[in-house]
Amino acid sequence: MTTKTYNGINRYIFQWNIENFPHWLKKRQQIDSPCFITDSLETTKWSLRLYPKGNKNVNENFVSLFLVRRKDCSGPDRKEINYQLAFVDKDGFFLTEHTAFGDTFKKGQCRGFPEFEERNKVFASERKTFLSGHILRVQCTVWKINEIFGITRNISSRTVFKVNRRSLVWKLEKFSLLKPGLKRRVKDNLIDFHLVLNEGLDFEKKIDIEIISFDESIKYFSLNILIIDSDGKEEECGICEYYLDDLKKRNLSAPEFSKMVMENRSRYLPNDVLSFNIEYVSSDGAVFCKSFTCAVITPEVLKIVGKKEKRIRCWKRETSTYHSSGG
């Protein structure tokens, strides 16, 4: 097999940022990126397809990610390419990466990785890395087979989901003497609920949620409980996620926290006062906007740093933006 040098554009890097990631999607439900066209790859048209809870071939413990050749694509019926799919951090370093060489795509065909990454890793254990700034950053690189990189076209896009993001501080004075049933009402334009201090097993205190009313357009509601320590630092107790069917039950449970507090009273209970920062998010699933930009990068200004490709400067830049509001 021979490898030839190509002096024109022969590699495309498509960066897709998904802002306010839609956790409410169920198994087999997908998010499609805006389409991008690879002119030097016979004007073929592509997009990315992501399943937050896996496609039909895997269980919902995995995120599935695929490259799709669009049905309305130009070019030959079959196109052979190399491609790489990745999740990257806010600085562009790879977090997860899978590469395929010499895959052939028919028009309308989807290829990729059903078990791309563990869902728990992305949305729980390493959430702050994968979802920094509430953004999942997905990168796709497509290039010609049997050719050394020439010029790279960099394409960036974003899909923004509309959410209501709120927070409040709740201070519980004389915490050790409090009895179950203490309430704090919270209300916005989508949901009205009580935070209730209750007791769980072994008399451990916890916060429950009593739903008073909600807009039935809500697809997702989450609650993040953080305890504020004596130095003003926040310690996360856990994030609870709820969906429309959960909200209809009216009474929702959140994690217990008092064991952690009582084991370190000096840190969490200065003067017998327990302070929470409670963050909650609700969404009706509407897409707020989509946009994309393009740039061309020559080999001379592309520097490889470990697993990160750092763009020093652009040789030519093209920009295009469009917005769409979802209903």
C-alpha cells in the first residue's frame, strides 16, 4: 500500500459542542449534529449522531456515537474514509477516542461505536471534566485514505438546549434540634415545589421534594445539593435527576446527608448552622440555537502536543452562523 502526499485540503476536523446537555433523552433517543460537507472528499455530506443512553445494540450504561453519511449526499454510492471520534475537554485534550481506518460508507449509512464511553463516567464520576461549563465537546476527524495530511479544514458547531438554571442558599440554624417537616418553597415559571427536611433510615436527615405544580412541557428536572463548609467551600452530596413521570408522583427523594455532616461537625456545622447551596435545573427540551464556523489550517501552523492538536493560527477563515428556536 502506497501513501501519497496531498497538498490541498484532505482532512476535516468537525468540533460539535452540545450546551446544556439533554439528560432527559431515553434509550434509543438520539441527538444529531448540524451537517458538514467535505468538499475534497467528493463533496460528501456528514453529521454526527449521539445516543446518551445507548442505541439499540447496547444497554443504557453506555453512550453511543456514530458518523453518518447523509442520504442527500453527493459523490459516489460508496465512499471509503478514515475517521476518528472523540470526546475532548475544554482545552482540546482527548478524554475518549476511537479511530477507524478504511471504513466504507454508503449514502444514508451510519458507522461508529455503540459502546463509545461509559455513561456513568461522562455524567457522574468524571462529570466535571466531560461536562465542564455544562458542555459536552464532541470531535470528529475525517481524512482521505493512503494520504499524508495536507491542509486541514476546521469546522465548529454548537447545539444549545434551553434550560432554566437556578440556585438558592438554605441555612438551617440550630440544626441538631430541628424536627422533620421543615419546608422551604421554591418557584419559577416552570415548576413550584417544597424542599422538605425529613428523616430516612436510622434517623439520618435528608431533603425530599414535594411537587406543588409544574408545566407539563418539562422533560427534565435535576437537583444538586451542596453543603457549604466553615471555609465557604462546597461539598457535593449528589445530583438527583427526574423526568416527567417522576414529577407526576409529586413526592421525590434526594440523597441522605446527615451522616457525612455529623462525622465532621466542626467543618459542616459551625455554631450548629447547616448551610446548603441548592442548584436545580428544568428544561422543556427546546433547542435554543445552532451555529457553525469554518477555518482552514495549513500543515505549517498545526502543532502536535501529546494527544492535543493545538491550532497556532488560521491561514484562511470562513464564518457562517444560523439560529433556530425549537418548540
